[in-house]
Amino acid sequence: MKRPALLAALSLLLSLPSLPAAETLVYIGTYTRGDGGSEGIYVSRLDPETGRLSAPELAAATTNPSFLDIHPSGTHLYAVSEVPEHEGQPGGAVTAFRVDPASGRLQALNARSSQGGGPCHISVDPSGRCVVVANYGGGSTTSFPLAADGSLLPAGSHIQHTGSSVNPRRQKEPHAHSANISADSRHAFVADLGIDQVLIYRLDPAAGTLAPHGSAKIAPGSGPRHFALHPSGKWAWVINELTLTLTGFAWNNEAGTLTEIQTIGTIPDADRNREGLSTAEVRVHPSGQFVYGSNRGHDTIAVFRVDPATGQLSLVEIEPIQGKTPRNFNIDPSGRWLLAAGQGSNSVSVFRIDPATGALEFTGQKIEVGTPVCIRFIARP
């Protein structure tokens, strides 16, 4: 091509509008029993370049879908429902939904009893073959294999926890609070607030069954709530609701053991005598460099740097969420944005993540959602 023609072609290319970045679907689980006017699960759209969130739309009307998880294919979503009974059986429910890729709306496939009261957490195994549910009120764990169409098959396992701990108000009995699964789908981790343990199960994802393997004991009265693994598989953390701390572990995947390496506070020592404080969520940045933990009542997120050699945490900052009661928050797949759900302020706030330090900067972006308690993402190409 001659030089004038080449310059003309380049000029034309530069004048063409750039293609918009792909949107990320943001699913928001809520409490419908609150006064925030929620009707179920909502969907918004996150612009990964600007951090802007679209106005939320109702994706599926359902009762108290407090926690959600996404199938690794992005084609299905699973939700627990904190209801008193399901089809005449005491306990909550678990529902499978198909995701409409165009609209983001959800089509219910089927629902099953969680076989325990107050289901409060759900995880899909990374191979996409089963889900595991934590029942807070029932103090139990239930697993379900998945059918080829993504629907829930009958429960593969139901394991009742036993025991108690030292807090007379919160730890008279077991209270399973989260269920997480290792990257290779070989183990499941269930943090039980009532017995101060992270229970470790062997998982058969094809059968959707659990078998007891061991546990990691936490300091009495801690109240372990949510659990997160490092992307390397070498480290793990549990956030303790009652003592506002994070406990770190070294994870031995072959032996299936957690060995405690550190416990660190999530709020300043000067605030520890304040009433009504508790932690909620823990998340590891996709890069593995940072860990984040939320503080309710304090209404903040604590940011920590991870020492890559030891897994030890050091505090970076404690950032207000620009809302109230951060029951849950999440980091988008790009690692650029953190979205904090303000259960008590009916809002979701967007923060920019500093890639060098992990520090959070409020973008000014905030949307209104009734009683939001869980955030999950589907990145669309």
C-alpha cells in the first residue's frame, strides 16, 4: 500500500469509535422480609472500565434469597432461601436457576429442601457437578449433585454438626455459617460459628457426597463465620464474627489439614469496646496479594497485604463502606472493583482497588437495592 493510502487507512481506523468493554452481570441476593422493598434476586451491569453500575432490575422473584453462587459455566445460578419450611418439610430451600445470557434474568428450574433451618451460604464446586449448603439454624451441612440441565438432584449428603462453645448466647449449639470448596473439588470447608471449628470434608463431586475428614479448631468464643482460600492453594483465612478477627492457616491439600499461622484484628483496638460490632465476609483478591474483611456496626472493610512467603497478613487500611451493615462484599473478576452490600442502608457501593497497595477508593457510584446481602458476578465476553 502506498504511503498516502496507508495514512488514509490509519486515519479512518483512528476515527472509528472504540468497541465498548463487555459488561459484567452483577447478581444481588436480598432479604425480602425487610423494609427495603425487595422482591428477590436483582441483576445490575458493571462497566469494568469505569466501575459504573446500572440500575438494578428484578431477575427472579423469590423469598429471602440471602446467598447465591454461580456455576463455573456462567449458565446457572443457585440460591438458598431462608424460609421456615419447603413443601411441608421444616427448614429452608435451595433453588436452581438458568441464566438468560441476553437479559440476565433467571428462570427457576427446581427447588429442594436444604434439610436444615436457616440456610445461609452456598457454593458450587469448581467442576460444576454439585453444590454444598450451610444451614445456620439447623447446624448442618447438605450437599446436592447437579443434573445435566443444572437442576438439583436429591441430596447426596446431610451431616448434622454437634457440640457447643463458650459464648452462652451464640454458641449453645452448632451454627454452620459457610461452605466453601477447594479448587480441585476434593475438599469442602464448613465454618461453624457455634462450635468454633472449620470442619473439613472429603468431597465426591460426581456423587455430590461429603465424608468427614477433620477440622481446625479456632480460639474459644471466636465464632468462625466465612472462609476463603488463597489462589495458590497454600493459605486460607476464616473471619471470626464474635471477636472481630481473621485467623490464617497453612493448607496442606494432600493431607487435608489446616494449620493456624496467625490471628489478626479487623478493627482498631480502640473500637473494641463498642456495642453491636461483628464481622461478616472475607475475600482474597484474584491476584492473591490482598485479603479483605467486612465489619458490621463499624461499617468498614479492613484491607490486608499477604506476605507471599509466609501467608502472614499486615494491615493496609480500614475503609468505610459508604453505607451500613456490610453483610457481604465481592471483588469483580478483573480485580479492579470492590462492591460492598449495605444491608442496613439498602445500597451497593463501588470502590476502586489500588493494584499496588490493595487500598480502596470510593468511586461515588452507589445503587439502591432493598436489603442486599450477597453479590456475585458473571463476566460476559
